[in-house]
Amino acid sequence: MKLFSALALTALLATTAAFAQTTATAPANASPTTSVNPATGNPTAATCKKQAADKNLTGAAKSQYVKDCKAGKATS
């Protein structure tokens, strides 16, 4: 009986360690850099602001870019 208990405990600890080491993966169709508003189909403000920051835009140019991006207008 002690042997069975010891094996059960070892199996439980080994299984727990295996689950703790696995990492969550993103779904294949998920895009981590683009978040879309489901109601309009346009990018969200956070996505547009990140894109503007990536383009090193500041001030009025950044504001206009974010406004156009959220509206779904083509931005370059």
C-alpha cells in the first residue's frame, strides 16, 4: 500500500510539473499587433497609436494619423 501511495504521489507531482512548464500559445489566426473593433471593423485606438509611434509621428501629424486610422482611411 505504501508503494502504491508513493507511486501515485510521484505521478501527481510529475504531472503538475509538466503542466506548469507548458506555455500558452496564441491562436494561429490571431494577430498580436492588430486589434479590430468588431462593430466597425476598423482598428482600435490603441492599435492606431502604436502604429503612429512606430512611424515616429508626433503632435498634429500623430493626431491626424490616429483619427484617419480609426476611421478606416488608408494611411501611409
